Amino acid sequence: MAKAKKKPAAKKPAAKKAVAKKVVAKKKPAAKKPAAKKAAPKKAAPKKVAAKKPAAKKAKRKPSAALMKPVTPSATLAEVVGNKAIPRGQITKNLWAYIKKFGLQDQKNKRQINADEKLKKIFGGKASVNMFEMTKLVSKHIS
């Protein structure tokens, strides 16, 4: 038996389905929620302190007796600081007062002292002396 060949059916273009347009309702912006508060960093629990005792009054620090002992300046040093017997600290104060009164500090390096005639005698003839070296040189004129 002979089979009859069927012709394939002519393909029709597919009918386009009517696409229903979706109506998208505009969303209202959601009410902003207040930002969640971050948990504050926990403070360390205050340490329990034993009942405070009234602090014992500290005795004022007494200056060294050796530094407060009056010393006699030499004749050359006495021209600058005076001829009374005074403590070493007072001699240094008087020297600085003399240096500042006559503007003998170096303008660029305030630690350097430019000696005038009276100070040259004390500083062993040096025209310029470092402030730290000054105390060493002055100690030679104290008895």
C-alpha cells in the first residue's frame, strides 16, 4: 500500500496576543522611619571606690638648705649682683635681671649671652657664653 504523502500545513504567522497593559499604581514613598538609634557605647561601670578619706596635707617641699645658704660674691661679681651675701638662686636671678636690663641676650639664640665689660670679667674674658655655661663660670666667683 502506498501511503499518501501529506503536505505539511502552511505555517501561519502566530497571532499576536493582545498584551494587557498592566497599570502600575504609583507607590507612595513609604513614610521614613526614624533612623534606628545606635546603641550608645556602654560606659564602664563606675568603679566603686571606698569612702574617700580626707587627703593628708602634703608638706610643702622645702628647698635644699645648701642652695638657700647665703654666699658671698667676689668683687667682680658684686659689680653686677650686689655685694650682700645672698643665696645662689638669687645671684642667678640678679644676673638674668642685669642681662635683660641691658639687652645682652643674642637676638637669634636667646640661650646665648653677649657679655659686656663687667660680664667679660666674670666669664673669664669670653665675649659670648651659653646660659648653661654661665652658671659654671659664675660659681668660680662665689665663696
